[in-house]
Amino acid sequence: MAKPQLSYAQLLETNNMLQTNGDECYWLCVTRTVQESKLFPVPSYMLLSYLNCFYRYPGLLAKIEEKMSAEEIGDRMRNMGVKIANPSMGWGLTNFYLLGREWLIAAGLLRPQDAADDVMYVMDFWKRYQLAWHRNDGHLFNKEFDHRGQFLPERQLQVFHADLYDCQTGDELHEAAHQFLAAASQYCFLIACESRLCLHTQGPYKIDDQREMIVRDHFDLSECSLPWLDGVGAEVPYNNLTVTMAVDDCHFHICDDWGSTEAEPEFKADKLSGIGLYTSDMLSEGYIPVGMNSREELTQTFHELAGNIKDATAKLWQRIAGWSRDQMMDAGAITYYACIKDLAHVAGVYDVDDWMKIDHRADRFRPLFNDEYGRDCLGEMVGLISLPQQQISDYSMMMHSNAPKRVYTPIPYDILKTGDYVPSVGDVERGITYLPEKEDRYNTTQGTLTLSEFNRKAADFVPETLQNDRNLLCETWVKFHYDSPQADDLYKVHQKHSRLLKDRGAGLRRADIEKIRSQE
Amino acid sequence: MAKLYVDVDKYGDEHASPVVEAFHSAIRDLVRKRLDESGCGWSEFVFGKSHELITQDDMAAVEQQLLDAGHKFDWSAAISPRERPDAYKASAGTSDEDLKTFCFEHPDAPTAEADGDGRALRGVGDNVAKYPQNVTGTARYVRSSDRVLKWLSDGVPDNTIAVIDDSGGTLTAPILEQFKGVICAGGTVRSHLGILTREYGIPCFMNAKVTGIYEGDTVEMECSAAAKPAEFYQQGKEQTANVWRHGKG
């Protein structure tokens, strides 16, 4: 993929993406949570991560695209639940990078036009990935879809819908699922050093007049790229788990680019009426059912996984409690920075030094990031929007606040005339870590692999959904060709592991799925 | 002295935070100085010589300037004052000894004398989820990993209503499920602690404004009150539930 070239049109588009990302970042940060922890120095590690993103993302994204384009990775992502979902892609990739840039501008270490080629490229990569991943809903990010994310094609949704097991408050499956979800959420927050980066919810999808389905992913649960899970994650048998949930009498009116939801009335346990469980990764043929052969097996699986996860939570917490502040800073900063690492895993070009280290150029600033400066500086950048360069003309009214501010400083257009800018930060440079080196074990759907095996398998892997030009058989094509052998073939790829839909083909509609479910 | 791009700014001048202003001013001074010393132009400096000339030691010196002026930093992560007690304000109310006399004292906590049932109002909080009945238990502060570690080995004492000022979900991660209730002095109903307690079905008040609740007090949470919707924060609407202390008058 050729990198975008500097032109007026390109700058207009890039600056538009800076503005819309800034608008949404502000809304998310102000309305969706308050980030704090007595365990981790959260705002401080965030600042360190942003700088690492600024110095390293352009080079690493280019390295990935030498093997696989952003849009192909986005296409693959519609058929698996790995970490390059939200919040990593809808928010993290762009905003972490741009916040690093904004900090350097505030410190006088960067002009808004410096690294212009990098900024154009990072935003362009993001755009192409997002458009491919969001191809079925046709939006650039959930914000543009009024906070909704409908990534999955009908053929996958039918499988998820059909294979749900009904449950209700008080029955054993409901209780087991509920306990699993609570334990898994808690484990995910701990793995991700207090952040939401290991959790993603997409949807809603309409099942019938009274019910919606949401799909919740849990990432990096086992021994994976994160060195702090070496050993403690070994007993968790799946690295990624996707839970499908049918919900009664409850409309999810927000499903945002952080992968979190709001429902009206509130989604509580008693609303859960159907459940399913899957795993997937960059080496799997889509979503593989976990414990889905019977209701009893699924109940037992939830019990066992909750037990594994609670044990891992206790062990990981004890490990973290023994860390130095620098180790906590590294783990948190790496969690944020490497939220997009699965792009490299999909392309088969993952390198530990690329993703698990702090670049020496970013590490220079570590002594600044005490708790008070971290809190105040992050608050200024994303909440108060009070850095001097974020103030704009008094006539302006920022989205959501009406104040004369903007989160991200645009690239000035005068560089088209003067040429006075430095295009790029250059290649990835040496990195450091205070954490133990990553052990060479990666739990995948193809078993526990060394990194070289993992990279080789990933580089060679072409999922069936992308073979024989199937990727171009989109939902619009299906609409007008559902009665063709090609459409049947396409649907059967997704139905391969389905309990109720195996080999049923392309002719079914949503009401048919309910009939099939009622006959089980 | 070299002039930086951001030295001319029509609309922006100072930062909101004095610490951020102090740090950024010092860094900009340093950049001007190093740029002058480098003898090169900005284009060679920005992604070239500055990487060697602006060092980690320089940044440590920026922080030291503020410490030398007598400033002590606020802390949020317990590890920070533990590693650098000279750089941070004292972390009161975290050790078992401190907790014998410590309590949260929110200036806006509503209070009232004991009612006919011996319940004295000691504050309010944002109810995360509504439950059929109020919950009563023993208040115990959780403000350090030492206490979590102890209870992880020994078990959480029965009937504990955890009083916390960390709205995150990690400090109490391995023991959260064992709490009877949680009163958190920070965050919102959508903070990670709020999300987790709701998933576990544990009554929880976030953003609690409480005062005069000591270690070992019997407290009652009005978790039968309406839950606060998340949109109320953006709309500036208040909706709280009460916290009572029993038996002390």
C-alpha cells in the first residue's frame, strides 16, 4: 500500500480525522468513566504509552503493511474476536498516537507540522482498517453510527442466534454464565492494568421484537504476548473468549468505541435470556464453539472457566503487588501501546522487541510522570482541554462542551507552500523494559506455539472466508444471489461448527432461525 | 535565545494545573537552551539531535526543581509514596495502626442525629444497582495492597462493607467477591468498581460523600434506593442513597 502523499486534499482528510477523533475522545473520557487506581499509576503510565505510540506506531504499521494491508486485516477481523477490536482500534490506535503528539507540542518539542507524513499515514491506516472492519455497517467508527457496532455478516449472526442456549434467572446455566462474566470482567481489568483494553462488546443485533443480542469479547486471557501472564495464565485454556448474549426487553442505545454499552432499561442479570460461548484467533477458521454441545456441558464449562480465571486473578494480583513502580509503569504503558499488537500477529510479523518495550526516545520523559503530574496533565489533555495549544478562536464552540477548544492540533496547511516540516520520526529504535523478558510460549487455537511457529503459521494462514474471492461476496451480493450455490457455499463456511445450522445454507431468514431453535 | 513554535499563541497561555505549567515551562526552557547549544536548525534538531541532547537526567532535574521549592506530590498509586516518601505527601490512613483513628471526612456529607432506630446519617452515595433490601455490615477500610494481601490469605472478615477511595477494579480484585457491600469515595456508577460490583451482585455506592465512619462501625447502605443512571452525571442531576451508622448516637 502506497503511503498517502502530502496534498491539500490529503491534509483536509487527515485534519478531519484528527477533529472527529478528538471530539469523540473528549466525549468518551468525560462521560464514560473516571480512571483511577490505588494499585497502578494509571494516568502516568498512559502518558508514557502515548509517547511510545508516537515514536513507534508509524514504523510498526509500515512493517505490518509490508506483509498485509490494513484493509485485509480489517476484513479478517470481521470473523474473529481478537484484541484489534474496540477500544484498541476505534479509539486507541489514533488517540494514543495523537495524544503523544499533543504532549510533545505542549512541551515545545514538536511543531504541529512535524511528523506530518507519519500523522497522515497513521490516520490513513486507521481509516482503511476501520472501513474494512465496519464494512457491514458502513461506518468509519461506532461514533459515526450513533454509537453502534454491527460488524458481523448475517451468516455469522444466524449461527450465533441459532446456537444460543435459553436461560433465565435462577436456572443453573444462567447462574454459571453470570458468575463467569463477573470473574472474566474482573480478570480483564487486572490483565489490562485497570483499563478496558481486554474487553469489547459489539452490537446490538435485533433477534426479534423483544430481544437484542450483544457479543462480548474477552482478550489475552492465557499465556500470550503479555509477559505478566507467563505462568499465571497457563491454566486458562483459551486466550480469547467470545460470549453471545440474548437480552430481553432492553435496548442497547450505546455501544461505543471503547466497546462498552448502555441499555434502557438497564441491562441486569435478570434480562439475560440466551447465552453462547466461542473462542477464536488469527489462526482459527472463525469462531469455534466452546462447551456448546449441550446445555449441561456449557454450564460445566462456565463453572470451570470461572474457577480457572479466579485462580489466575489471585496469582496475577500477587505478582503485580510485588512489582516496583517502574514495572507497573511498563506494564500499563505496554498494555496501552500494544493494544494494537494483534495487527502484527495477524500479519505474522510480531517481534517482542517491537511491542513489549519502551522506546528510549519515550523513556527519556519517564521521570516527569509522577502521580500528580500524570493526573493533572492527562486531565488537561482529555478532560479540561486546557493545554495552551488546545485553545482556539473565541467564536468557536467545541462539540459537547461549547467551549473554544479542540483536542488535537491540526497540521497547518501552509506547509504546502513552505515545505517547512520534518516528515517522520523515523524507524523504531531500541527499547527498554523493567519487566521480565517474555517467555517463548503463546497459547493459540493451534496449541501452544513458540513465536517463530506462531509467526510462520500466521503468515501462511488464509481463512476460508477469504479464499476464492469469498471476501468480495458481501451482504449486498448475498441479498441478490442468496439462491446461488456460491451463496450456499459461503454460508456453509460459517455454519461448519454450528449445532443447529450445519450445512443449512443461505436461504434462511431470522424467523426461520427462531423456528429451528424452537424445534430443538 | 531560540524561539519555539508555541511561543507565539493567540489564544492559549497558561496551563490549568500549576504542576503542569511548571514542568512544561521548564521543558520549553530546556529545549530553547539545547537548541541554541546544538548549533543546528529545527529540522535537524526535532527528530535528530534532540534525542541525544534532551535526556532522562534533564527530566529528573525538571522534577527536582519543584521538589527543591518545597512541593510534595499528591499520590494516587500506593506504590508511589512507598518508593519515594520524600517526594510525595504522607499516605495517612493506610496502615492498620492508622486505621484505628482514621475516617473519611467529606465536607459535603449530609449528617443527622440518630433516629428512633439508632441510625445516624453519615453521608450519601450514588447507588450502582437497586436491591430489594438495604444491607447492613461492618465498615472496614481497604486502602492498601497490604490489607488486600492479608485478606487474600486469611479471608475477608465476615460481614465486611468495604470503605474504599479507589474506583478502579484492580486493588480489590482477588477479594471483591467476598464483600457484603462497598462504599467508594470516588468514581461514578460506570467506574470499573461500579461495573464489577454490579456484575457480582454486590451493593455498591460510588462517589460517596461520607464522614465519621470508623473501622469496625456498623453501617447500613440504602441500596433499596433508585440506582443513579449514568446520564445523570452529564446532565448534572443528583440522585443519592443514604449511608447510616448504627448504635453510636
